[in-house]
Amino acid sequence: MATRPPVSLPKLSRRSRILLIIAAVVILALLLGARLLDTYVDWLWFGEVGARTVFSTVLITRVVLFFAVGLLVGGALAISLMIAYRSRPVFVPVSGNDDPLARYRSAIVGRIRLFGIGIPVLTGLIAGASAQSDWQVVQLFLNGTPFGQTDPEFGNDVGFYAFDLPFYNWLLGWLFIAVVIAFFGALISHYVFGGIRLAGKGGQLAGPTRAQLAITIGIFVLLKAVEYFFDRYNLLLSDRGAPLFVGATYTDLNAVLPAKLILLCISVICAVAFFAGAFLRNLQLPAIALVLLILSNVLVGVAWPAVLDQFSVKPNANEKESASIQRNMDATRQAFGLTNVEYQDYTGKSEATSAEIKADKGTVPNIRLLDPNILSDTFTQRVGRENFYGFPSKLDIDRYTLNGVTQDYIVAAKEIKTEGLTGNQTNWINKHLVYTHGNGFVAAPANTIDRALKDANSDGGYPIATTSDTQNPAGAGSSDPNKPGIKVDEPRIYYGELATDAAYAIVGGKAGQAPGEYDTAVDRGYIYKGSGGVPIDNWFNRLVFAAEYGERNILFSDAIGDGSKIMFNREPRERVAKAAPWLTLDGDPYPAVVNGKIIWIVDGYTTMNNFPYAQQTQLGQATNDSLSGTTRQANSSINYIRNSVKATVDAFDGTVTLYGVEDNEPVLNAWKKVFPGLVKPSTEISPDLRSHFRYPEDLFKVQRELLSKYHVNNPAEFYAQQAFWSVPQDPTQEGGVNASASGIANQPGYYVLATAPGDAKSRFQLTSSLTGLQRQYLAAWMSVSSDPEDYGRMRVLRLPTGASGATQVDGPVQVQNRFQSDPRVAQDRTLFNNPNVTVTYGNLITLPVANGFLYVEPVYIRQRNQLSYPQLARVLVSYGTKIGFAPTLNEALDQVFGAGTGSGVTPPQTGGTPGTTTPPPPGTTTPQPPVSGNPALEKAAGEMHDAWAKYKAAQQSGNYADQGAALAALDVAYRAYEAAKASPPASGAPPANKPGG
């Protein structure tokens, strides 16, 4: 019978080889071209922000890791294949004419370099590409710093767990991968070349094959011994006691820890047995050692800890785990900054007199009526002016001192919003060269509306939002030219939260050549002269960015010339994230005016997940609440966090500056060694900038979540969970108090300007309620100060719970329930919830006042049309069992505490344009027509009188349709009255009286 010739790869002609090489180069260029293009663009951007050391350090570290790990894994495989090939049997019996191994052997031998070098290189490339993303682990290992505190079990500095242990675990992981790949490479090679034969009883192993495989397994087992050594330290991060606590449990310390040492010794013996078996040509000894290792791992490593845990620990867990719980409590407080919390017992009484409320000069006068999560559209329509200006969906809160008075303001940067461009405004030139920047800083006093809203249909109830651009000479935060507001020297905003709408803006150039940017000061003649942006006035950069954005206009436009720059990566959080990739950033950047410049402030956190005994926390879950318009955190697990960096981004030129606010924070110090000079010390923070630092919301939410459990000091009480608290749900969200528990997000923390019990002055602080565990009654109230003199001071007011005679205080959900069930609210809800109006409940703020808690909630209405925007319609107030519901805060306070209370403590809610008047509220004297000598004025006043009488009659009869019609008629008459009053009366006519005067 004729034998089949061995298989061999076809030989290619020279032309074919050249064509294949060209095709390979083209494919490689396509694969790497985009990456190289992005790398060059990043190099230009890092140069713009002065952070090329970050770019170069990260790039070099990634490249070194790529080649190091690639060489480790690929090199181990190459050595294994080489040994297997060189030690192959000289004569290999063929099982028959159709033996497939013979064909494969022939193919491999014919292209031995292709297989012997190509496979290891490909494997190394894959491994290197996977390893290069772990550059932070390596850099922290090389630059770690001590924490100055030790773990309670081994006495190691926490820095060992933070910087060294993660690297050792990472390195061991890649060593295991290299050995396993080398083992399988040798196994397959020996099988193909006949070193392993499956024919016959039990198969056959050639001597060299047995030696190589035994040595490889011995190395693996030796690495396992090293892993057992480090696993002892990993026990301090054990989750055996989760979800109650994290850290080494009683079982871990008394069963698993000794088992690790026993298994370590057995692994070393087993490894020696494999090494000996490689040379003694006897597999019995390695086999016995391997069985011993497996049995020991099962019996000592798994069975014994399980038996101890089941029959000794669990029946007595409250006692057995007390030491571990105490360690967890101490470590968690240290890792999350909860060691200096000030606890204060608070009565939470339900009664207060009008005099007590009037005596409060720090909290009640500063009660916030404006909800920044609702008023974005109101700002857009009232101060946005042009259609291409806009605001983020969530506004911000900050405080400023104007004319000697410190006040909290709703603030926002009036940014360019390219989504608002219409018609010809949307062409490439307008979108990227003309409408390039916003203009103005907008501020509105948080406790004031434009005038008192007296009924649901009157025109009022809006924030007094003023802007700093040239349209408002008084400046932001003031509508009175005689009282200067927030001074802004440069109002133009090129970098902001809405900058992602347009990927880039091209600015600068020569006047007459560039089209000129639209600007509120100089119309379309403005040419950018700042330092922001990357030069694009040379053909190479124009070609690069044309390719980067796929836009040929960048290459061929005559509007781009000498001095032109391109701005990209303009969102503040994105800029900080690129400049400091090792930081975890807060989800809510906010604008501030510092030394006359608009800047964005971004809070940066240093985090880790290997602080011994500290509780693991899911960052995304802990920071998730009902707020919209913020960037959600990834749900990564952390057990250490510090707000160690405050970053600023200049809104005009995009300058990124990082300030260290905890100069001795160990993780920050490690990164300072990695990127020297990148983070400025806290001594360089100007007083003006420091005065606008806010305690960050995401950190507050994480601490609030943990404080609900870790306020407990006794391990037994902690184990029983009987004194735990809960973060309340937000009852003002869709569905309100009637929605299922799983359908309502947590209530966010609220920034308020208030006086906490025991303080002598008002402080800008972040506050939150805490309720009983899975209950709705109020258990505590916490706040953290943002004032420079006591920044970060955390206080908790604890209410008596379970004590005999203790008064139970309603929590937010219970208060909202009482609000919605109040007859007055039900009546007005019928008026509001007509087909043309939507009602929105604003933030429900809890404030400690007069040894009790005052709840305040604004209620907004909005017409159901595309261009409508919210207006404040009513204010809800609760104290104890009493509820106030009125158009103004003053009236609501009067309803709760007695007449005259509101006017005695709160600022008048009738600000705004001087000379405006307000329609009379329900319950006041019917307005009388004035005698003015102006017929139009007298007619309008008479119509107001008639409409008001009809409203009172409809109110008494309960006819809601007639009430609505009467209110509409009152509104029309009031507008006519205002118009008539503005017209000059006949000569010699007496001045007009106000309605009801």
C-alpha cells in the first residue's frame, strides 16, 4: 500500500511574499494608526495643561509592563517549547499510514521558527497587553509610603497592605499564568513529538518528558507555597463575616491561619518531591506528595475551618467574634475618616413658641426655598437670553459674602449649549468657530424669590437670578446697581459641563481672517487671546485633528490660520481625570468666582480596597441617591477614602491645578512621588479659593452610609444590629410615600447655611437625616461643616429612642405623608393638578431649631408645554404635629408658630424689581378701588375687587372650577392695573393707591 506523503506548507513565490508583507504592514497601520493618532493628540493636550510628566510616566510604565510581562509569559513558553523540542525522542513509532500526529510533526518541523517563535511572541503580546493596564499597582509598590499605624494581628504597617501586598499578589498571578502556559506548551509538544504516548496500558512517558513536566509542576507548587505565605496577610481582608463585618474572623485566626502555615510546609515538601522525581525517574514520590497536598488542602484548609465555624463559632458568634468586630469597627472609622465625629444628645421636642423661633437668627432667616435640582429650566428661560446659552440640569449651591452679609446662593455658569442652535446656526463654522463660549456667572439668593406668590396663577415665585456679564452692571447675585454683587473680571466660559455637546472649538487667529466669536460684549468681533487650547496653525496639526475628528473642514478652512487654537476635552471633570488618572472624582463639579475669575472646583479622592479589617463598601451603591445631573460613581469596592485633593479648572483658559488638602495622606504622598510637582501643597491655596471649598457630596454619602452602623461602640450591640440607623428614602420623588421601598432612591444630603446647636454663628454645611433601621422615625441628624475654620467637622445629633417617655420624632417620609394628607394641601392639589399644570415637590430639608426639628419643603408648579419652567407656588413647613402651607415661608411659619413669627425672622419674600406690587393673598381684606383720577387704573382696580369677591365666594362653596376662573380673572385685572399705573395720569390727578391700601 502506498504511504501518504507528509504534509507541508506550500512555498510562496517572492512576489507573493512581498504582497503578504505589504498587506501585513497595511493591517498593522490600520490597527496602530488610530492608537498612535490618539497618543499624539494626548501628548499635545498634556502639554497644554502642563502635565506631560503624567503622560510620559504612564506611557513608559505601560510600555515597560507590556514588555516585562510579555517577556515573562512568552519567554517561559518559548523555553518550555525549546526544551520539549530538543529533548524529543529520536525515533517515534507511527501508528499507521493515517497517523495525524505524523502530519502535524512534519508541518511543525518544516516551519519550526514560525511555531517556535511565533506562538510565544503572540502569547507574550496578549499577556503584555493585559498587564499594562495595571501600571498603578506597580507605581504604588515602587513609591509607597508608610501610614504610621500597624495592623492588630501581624504588626505590619498599613502601607504594606496598601502598596506591597497588591503587587505581590499581582506578580504571583502572572507567575502562575506563565508556569501554567509553559506546562501546557510542554505537554502538547511532548505529545506531538512522541514523548507522551497514550497507547498501551497506562501510556508511556519518556524520561526527558517526565523530568520537564515534573520540574514545571514543582515550580507551580513552590509558587503555591509562596501564595500560602502571603495568604496569611490577605486574611485581614477576609469576607467570611460579611455582610456584617470584614476582616479576619475567629475561624480565620484560629483555623485558617494555622492551616496556611501547614500547607506552606507541605507545599515545599511536595515541590522537593517533584524535583527529586524528575531525576530519580520515579513518579511515585511526586504522586504521593501531590495526594498529600490535595488531602491536606481539603482536610486542613477547608474541612477543619468549616467544622470549627459551624459547631463552635456560630452558636457563640456574639462572643467569639467580638474581638474581630472591634478591630473592624476601629479600622473602618480610621479608613473612612470617622474617628473625630462629635455626638450630641438632642431632645427633638415637638413644641416651640414664636419667641423661640424669632430668637433663632442663624437658621430660620437662611432657610433655602430654591431647589437646585429643579430650577435649571427657570434659569435658562429667565437669564439664559439667547437660544444657544444654557445651564446643566442640576445647578449648584455655594456661599458668598456681599456687602458684609454671608448668603448661600444657587449658582451656575451660563454656558454655550450647542444643542440649542437652530437653522443656519448649526453649520460647521457657527458650531465650532462662532458659538464657542458661554458668558456670565449667575447667582440667586437661595432664600429669596422675586416676590411673594399669592396664588397658583399669578406671575411670581421665581429666583432673583442675576448674571455677571455685561447685561447686569451690578454683577451676579445682586439686582441693585447700588449694591455690587459678585465681581467677575472675565465672564467668558470656554470650559464647562455642557462643553461635551461640541467635541471641540477653534478659537484665536487673526482679526479679519477668523470669523470672530459671538460675544455679549463685542458681538461677533471677539478673538480669543487666552492661553487655552492647542495650536492648530500648522499643516501637520491640522491634518492630525482633521483625521482625529473626521472633519475635512479643519484641513481646508481659510478661517484657521496663524494663532488659531483648538480646544478639546473641555468638560472640567474630564480634564482632571486625564491629568490625574489616579484620582476618583466627585460626581458634581461646581463653579465659583475666585479672585474675579470663574473656575470649576472638582473634589478628588484617593481610595483603596485593602485597608486591613476596614469594611468593604460599594462606591456606586453608597453614593446613589435621587439627585439627577451628577456623574454616577462606578460600583467599585473600596475600604479607604480621603478627599485629599481639590482640583480647579479655569473656565477661560482650561488651566488644571491640583491642590493637596491633606498633605500627610499616605496614598497622596505616594502619588506625589510618582508625579513630582503635579500636586501643589495646601499652603498655596488662597483664602478666597478656600472659602468656596464644599465638603464633597460623594464622600459624605459614603460616610453617612457607614455612620449609620459604625456609631455603635459595643461589639455585642454591633452584632445584634439593634441600634443601627438607615439612610431615609427621598419621599418627594415620583411615587412619593406610596411607592415601594425598592422604587425610591435615598434622600441626598443638602447644603444649608444654618446654625447647629451649640454654635454661635451660621455655617455652610452639608446635612442629612438618619432614621431607625428599616423604620421611618427620625433617629439622628448629621452635618459636616464646609467653613474654612472648621472644615470637615462632623456632628451628629442623636435623638432618644426606646427610652421611657421619649418623644418619637417623625422622619422625612412620615412628614411627607402628613403633608400630602393635610386638607389644605389636598384642596390646592386639585387646583394645581389640572391638565395644564404639573406639581413638583422640592427638597425636604430638615433643620434643628429650638431643640426640635423644622421641616421645610418648597412646592413648584409648571405649565405643560415645551418652553415652560418651574415657579415656586407654595411652601410646606412642619414642626412637631403642626403643618404650615402657604404661598410664602413667612405665612407658613405664622400658621405653625403664631402670627408675626415669619416676619420676625425671615427676609421679605418680595424682592425683585423695585416698584412691583403683589396681588392680595387669600385671607386678606378685599381690595378696594382707588380714587386716582386715572379711569383705566380705577377700572382695573374695580375688576380686581370683583374677581376677588368671586374667588372668596367660590372658595366658601368649594367650587374649584369657579375658583380657578376667578383667579385667572384676578390675574388679568392685576396686569391691567400694573399697566395703567405705569401710564401717566391726567394732569393734576392724585397719585394712585396700591390695592388694598
